[in-house]
Amino acid sequence: MDAISRRKGGLCQRRLNPSGEAAASERERGKVLATKTVSKKLPDTYFDLVKQFPLRHIRDDSHLDAAAKMIDRLLREKLTAGAQEYLDVLTDLVETYEDPHEPVPDASEADVLRELMRSGGINQPRLSEQVGISQSTISAVLNGTRSLTKHQIISLARFFNVSAAAFLPSPATIRRR
């Protein structure tokens, strides 16, 4: 049975005897502080996928492209528990790489409003009635010729049940200006 022992010098892997106890010589020397038994066995599909595309930190765009191809392949399949575990770890690795390297640009007020209206199945006249913003103002915002005021953002955020921050640029975008 595998175990991980915590020692003053860090972590190390070692074997336990069949009864699940640490070797007496280790215990007597006072080096074993805690022992954790690893009991969850990952399905073979997980390890098969690791052999095909090892789970390592993504370091460049070519590795990112290869990871994206693997993710796309997995998303087209019906996944076993092991394949789902693998996909979860791989997507975490991709996200960790992309966050600092490939920031997603802010959506404009018009894009945010348009998507909220589309997903809510609401048209301009009905939105105008519900939030008290004239239809011409909503149209101008959607066309990108006018910006929303603070009060309009608050009214729209309440109506669509989203944070007012959805309509605002991110702090990083504001600092770059």
C-alpha cells in the first residue's frame, strides 16, 4: 500500500508493511510525523491518457495548441471517470497558462447588453418599459454611439440580475488607459 510520509525535510513516498504501519525503525528514529494512505485508485483510462499527453505545466504556445487539441478530442467523446479526471486536470493546466499569457479582452457595453437581451429573450421596447431607459438610448448604446450612465448601469444590472461590473471595464483595462 502506498503512503506519503511527512518529514522535516519534506515529502517522500515509501511503502508500508502489509498491516499498514510505518516501519518500526523509521518510527523509532522520530522521523515519521504523519502518514496518509492513498486509497482512491484512478481508472486505467486516466493513465492511458497521461501516456498519450503527459500532464505538465504548459510553457509555450505550441504546447498550448497540443493541449487544446487533446481537450477538443476528449470533448467529442463520451468520457469515463478516468478520462473526466484527466480532462479536469488538463483544463486547469491550460487555464493556469492562459490567465497571464492570453487575457480575454473586455466586452463592450453594447456587447454585454446585447447578450443579456438575447439570453433573456427581451427586445428594446420591452426593456425600455421595464427599466425606464428610453428606447432611443438603448438603441444608441447597442450601436456604440452612446455610453450608459451610472444610474442606467445600476438599473440594467438589477433588471438582468447581474453585477454592475458586467458593464464596466476590468481594472487592468482602466490602468492601461
